[in-house]
Amino acid sequence: MPIRTATARWQGNLTEGSGTIKTGKGGIQGNYSFKSRFEEGEGTNPEELIGAAHAGCFSMAFSKALSDAGFTPTSVDTVAKVHMDKTDAGFSVTRIDLETQGDVPGVDDGTFQKIAEDAKANCPISRLLSPGAEITLSAKLA
């Protein structure tokens, strides 16, 4: 498997500085700042990138698991809501809420829910993040 890379550059102090984030092949690039991370300023932030990674990983894992069970999805759409809170240890990602909707012909809701929970537990990004953050899931059939 290839090793994936990303880069970040920060210039200036914490509250007035700014930076750029870029994935290795340049597919995602963005500016970030104190305001985009801790307030509602323009740009992206590391937590959004974690959310994008988690939503993408889960959607792929869920699609594979559905297909393996004989239910090829038309689509799987996932939103990851990343919660960062101040804890005794400092700022920490404490919870990620995955909200997914699948257009999956022929599957019943019980089977859909079971496969979704298995995908949540087994996608590589969930396995990476779950020791330190609670991961919740809301799964709906389209």
C-alpha cells in the first residue's frame, strides 16, 4: 500500500497567523487560521479534514459491506460532524457523529442498520479514531 502524505505551513503567531493545508497529490488545498478553527472564519481546519476523511472512509466501507451482503447501493451519502471540546487535557476531538443515507435497492431497514454499524466499527478511520473519540451513527434508507 502506498504511504499517503499531506503538508501544512503556518506563518505567524497562533491567533493572528495563517496557514495552508494540502494533500500530497494536491486534490485538496485550503487556507486555515485561528478563526477558521476556533470561531466561524473563512477557510478550513484540521477537524473538517478529519471529518472528510471519516465520511469518505465510512461511505466506502459501508458500500463494500452492502455489496458483499448482496445489496449493491445506488449511493451512500455521509456527513461527519466533528466535535472539538476543551477537556482537562486541552482541546480534543471528543465525538464524531456520522449521518448517512443510503439508496440501496432490496435491503430491509434491520439489515441496513446492522451493516451500517459493522461498517462504522470496521472502517480504518473509525478504528483509528474510536479509542479517543465517541463515534455515533444515524443511518437512513433513502
